[in-house]
Amino acid sequence: MTTESIPKFTAPAAKLWKSLPEQAGKLYLSNVWCGKCRHEVTITNFSGTVKAGDLLPVGLCSECHGDVARLIEMS
């Protein structure tokens, strides 16, 4: 998955996303905890921002379509 396929990232978030190895990015997106499903899911329809220097993709659970997020620590 490339940054170009994720148009909802802010510019700083896109820059951080590009700094991740491609395989790591895919792993982060497919390993998101859903509180409703109560297990790991894939995040879909997500956008990304930077919070306190870390990357924060926020989107929907691939199974129940509830809200999910994944904090990716960049330090």
C-alpha cells in the first residue's frame, strides 16, 4: 500500500507513512484492535494524522464497521 492510495492523510502523516517500510505499514493496518469485535481486525476507510509526533490512522473495522484507531509510535 502506498501513500498515494491513501489520500486522506495529512501532509505530515503522509511523510511519516512514507518513512515506514511497506511491509510494516501493511502489518500495522491489519493488526488493529476492535473493542466491539474484541479481536484484531483490519482498518478500512481510514485517514491519518500526527499526534504528539506519532502516526494515528483512524477508520472503520473491516468486520463490524465500528470506529477503530491504531497509534504507530514513530520514536
